[in-house]
Amino acid sequence: MYIFENPTDPPSTASKTWQEKKDELLDRDRHLAKRKALVKEATQGYFHDFHEIRREGGHGGKSWTAPPVLIRQDKALYFPNIQGTSLASRKTTHTTDLFKGRISVVTVLTARVSEEHANSFVADVLEDWEEDPLFRYIQLKEPLGITNKHVGYIYLVDPDCKIRWAGNAYATEEERQGLRKAVAVLMARVREGKESPAVAGETLADAPVTL
């Protein structure tokens, strides 16, 4: 679904120590994997990605079909910490801070068509939950090593920063309803105490966050 480092480790906003940076440099396998991903991205380019969308027979570049139910918490992978500048506040923001104690729908957008992809998934969800203080809609304007830069990617992230559902490209009716149901189930679990609650005493922003 994505290229994330250490998806089984909880994300952190802390800066890496010199020893951690040194260990990474000495980790040959990780270095080779990073280099392979960078070379692949550099050689594909705009027209390759656009061709892939057209070649896949009207599926809009869809790489997988979204799951019909939530991914189990013990099987779910962590969404990485992404640092960026909020377009609203112009302040440095970490996704991990945004996720903590909230239910977040995250869209990864890199082109106009990817925005259309995201809207096909989230329109009903935003209508249902946009005003709820436990819910947050986050838009990331960077590729994150994704397969096709013209495709929109949608993730449902729980209060512990774990990815509980994921979709891409244009939503089918089943996928659109699947995300809507997944968000509703997760919201209910938080309120019933079956998932991590919102961080006490925090003021949650009503507006979507765009990085």
C-alpha cells in the first residue's frame, strides 16, 4: 500500500540521535531499499504514472481494493510521523501530534485527479463527522513514496496512530460505504472506551489540516 519505514514501530516526533543516524547509515539493507525506491521514483516520472492510470482499464490506477471491515488493531501498522508546515497556521506540525487521541481520515494528494479520488471516498464521512471534536480530516500534499503520484490515497488512522483502513483511486460504492461504516464503528468504540480516548483538556481544531 505504501513505503513506510518501520511500520510496526510507534511513530515519534523526537529528532534522531547521532547514534541512530549512524546506525541507519550502516544498515546496508535499508540503504539499498531506499536507493532502489528513489531510483524507481526518479525514472518513472509524470508520463509513466499517467500512462499507468490509463493502462489499467478504467480503474484509475487502483492498486488494491479497500477492505470491507476495519483492520484489527493488533494487525494494523503505524502511520509514520510526517513533519510539515500547516497551510492554515504556517507552523511546523507533526502528524503524530494530530493523530493522538483522535480518529483521523488522512488523504495523500499530489495532483488534481488525486483530489477527485479523495473526494469520492470522504464526502459522506465529512458530512457525518466533520463537526465532531473527536474527528479530524488531514490532507498531506506529498507523495510519501507512493506507487503512482497521480492517485489519491486515503487512510483511516486510530487514536494510537495505527492504520485501520486504506483505499486508493476512485472509490467504488462498496468502498465509499465501507469507509463510512469504518469511521462510525471506530467513533463508537472510542466513546465506549474500547479504543484510546481523546487527549483530555485539548482543544481540537474544527478546520481540516493540510500539510
